[in-house]
Amino acid sequence: MNEHIYVNELQDRQGKEIVDFYMVEEKEIREGKNGLFMRLRLADRSGSLAGYVWKDFQKAAEQFDQGDIVKVKAMVQNFKGQVQLNISQLRFADVSEYDMEIYLAHSKYPPELLSERFFGYIDKVQNTFLKQLLKDIFDDKDFFHAFLHAPAAKSWHHNYIHGLIEHTVSVASICEFVSTIYPVNQDLLITGALMHDMGKVMEYTTKAPYDFTDVGRLVGHLTLADQLICEKARSIAGFPDELLLHLRHLILSHHGIYENASVRLPQTLEAVVLHHCDNLDAQSIGVAQIIEASPKDADWTEYDRLNNRYYKLTKL
């Protein structure tokens, strides 16, 4: 097996032909001035870039889909400051032809450190009912193993192994700081931060390439987390109804607006704060990932279709 050329190394191969294997993150057929063409988003654990097939792609396109590994023969080109692949040949790749570890990105933080910080926040919770609820959920070894290894998203932010716990710890950290500024219930806010995305353990498949499970598509992680909270709280004698109601509201409203699949709009101070802390981390890391994937000599990133903008690469 030849040595793999990582995506972040391709900027040094501009004007040269390569033959290698990459994961398909996106696949779409578009209409151009000269007819149909196929645009791909190809990736490995170092990043991703666009690849284009201008002709005779229909038969090959039927053989692979998003998440598959393909073998490509392509010219490395620079178009408007962005490195891309002009693909002349491609085909579906058999699992025996590549090492899957090449394509699985991980958090830059060791999982042991993330776990230590996560349980450190549980230890800081003073309310006995909230602390017991957190322990009942996350002391489950099978659940925490899945939580530790899960991504926080399919795309956009923290979409890598250990991404979910990294995002969760970051949101809890921001919430802890914010609780020193605004008159919130810190125990409730931190608990909501630690639990807000835990439903993604059930929303996504457990192995890469990550995709939605059936229950993930049909129910979603907000409702799945709410169901788990209600189930576990029922087994804790005397768990206050009012406390449970406020915690459930944090989970069900943390997406902020209905257009982003929020079940409810934030209607308590803790819910407003959690939404903005969650969004701050998700948006900041999402933009940082786009910037990190850009060529070193580029002035602007590729177009961010989710937020409808480019980002200027700061060189100060």
C-alpha cells in the first residue's frame, strides 16, 4: 500500500497528478455551462477539499455514496486561492485497499483529559438531586463509552471522534464563567450544559462514517435526551418536579429557534444563557475548522454554505 498523501499536503502538489484514496463527505450533481458535472467533498483526518468530475461520471457515481472511500486520479489545481482536484478517474474502493484510521479525525485533546474535566464538572454540582441524576446517567460505562467516542455533529463543528465530549466540556466551561456574571442557578446551568447534547449518543451511528440512526432522524437528540432525563429522574426518590421541569426546558430549548429544530424557545434565564454558550462554541469551532482546512497561502476560506459567507484569513 503506497503512502497516503494527506489533504493538508496537497497544497504542495499543485500542478501535479496524484492517485490516492479519500473519503466522500459530499456528493452532488450540478448543472454547469457545458452540462452536468459532479462535485465531491473529499476528506481524510487532516481536512477536506473539493473535487470535480467534468464528464463520464454517471456510471462511477452510482457505485459510491457519502461516507464511502473512493480511489481518484486527479490533477491538483489552485482556483481562486483554493486547492482542488480535477478528477479524471475515480472508482469505489474496497475496504482491503486502505486503512480506515487515515480518514478518522480525533479531538486534539486526549480522551483521558476530557473525561477528567467532564467528571470534574459533575463534582462541582452541589444540588444533590442534579448530581445524582448526572451520576446515574454517566456512571453507566456503556453509555459513557459511547458518549466519549461520539462526534458532536455529522458536519460543521466537532465532527470527529471525541468531539461530543470536547464540545460538552467547552460549553460547561463557558457556562461556569458566565454564571459569575449573570444571576443564574449555576448547578442547573452546568447540569444542562453537561446533558444538552447527550442524546447524540443515540442520534448517530457508533462507527464512522457517522450517520443518523432511524431514531435520530425521526425523534432527534433533544427529545431523546429529555426522555432519558425523565426516565432516570423517576428512579430518584423525591426529585423535585419544578427542578425537573426547568432542566427539561434547558434541553428542549437549547437550539434557540424553531428553524434550528428547537422544541421550545428559551424562556428562562438559564435557557437563554445555555443556548448562547452552546452556539458560541459550535459556531466558533465550525469557523475555526474551515480556516484550518484552508491553504496556508489563501486569503479567504471556501464558501461556507451553512452560514452563507466566506471568512477572511487573518495574517497579523
